[in-house]
Amino acid sequence: DIWMDYVKPVGIRLTLQIATVLWLLACAAWTVQILWSV
């Protein structure tokens, strides 16, 4: 939702939101992987 305030073009905003969601999923998966490996 940070992107909503600063980025006006809808296409760029969508791309950034998708990238943000993918980044959060990657971080979550990375955390789970670390927890499982311990």
C-alpha cells in the first residue's frame, strides 16, 4: 500500500505490488527453510 501514495501509473503500481508480494513470499519461504534446517 506504500506504492498507492507515491506511484500514479496503474501499470507500474501493479508491477511493484506484485514484486512486493513475491518478495514477502520469498522472505517467508527463506525463514521457513532456515527454521526447518535447524
